[in-house]
Amino acid sequence: KLSEVAELSTNEAIQMHGGIGMTDEYDIGFFIKRARPAQTLFGDNSYHTDRFALLSGY
């Protein structure tokens, strides 16, 4: 769930701030640049849901 919230909040921040959100002058760009690769590196919500179900015997 955390990966979905991180992606949603960073995408909404970009929409609210427009193009200025992607500049290196503001922290919004920093967070979106880290949120998307973190999903690939650590797994997204569906990966963890499937893994939990597998380990629980479903």
C-alpha cells in the first residue's frame, strides 16, 4: 500500500505545482525520482499481496 500512496502523492504534487515540481530547486522532484524506482527495487503493492498470499497458503 505504501508504494501506491507514494506514487499517488508525488503525482498529485506534480499536478498541483505544474512543471516547477520537476525542477531540482524543489523537493517534489526528489521524491518522485525516488518513489518510482523504489517500486521496482522493493516491489509494488501487487507483488507484496501475492507474496503474502503465497506464504499464507492461498
